[in-house]
Amino acid sequence: MPLFFLIAIGAGAFVVGATTVDVVQDGQFGQTNQFAQAPSQPFQANAYPTLQECLDAAAKKGVPSSACQR
């Protein structure tokens, strides 16, 4: 084959290869987030009998300690 045809075939393969689809990424578009957290309940400060228990629970949930003010 003449060199021209080999160059044309190589260029065509390069262009087609550059426009192929990544099927691994495309397969993820229709999926939902499987690790989504369930909606959390609001922090109930009056559910804890002592101030220390309320402060401990607030720290675990990332709630400011001011939520335990009575």
C-alpha cells in the first residue's frame, strides 16, 4: 500500500479512537446515589436527662453545645 493510504488509515483510526465512548462512565449516569444518608431527625435536647449526656450527644451529631441550653 502506498504511504498515503497508511497515513490516512492511521489518522482515521486516531480520530475514531478519540471519539469512542467510555462505557464504564456512561453506565453510571442512570444510577442513583446508593450511599445517600437518610434525612436525620432534628436534635432533641430535652430527650437527655442530664446536661452532660446532652453535650455528649450534641458533640457526636455535630450540633453546637448551645442546643443543650435549658
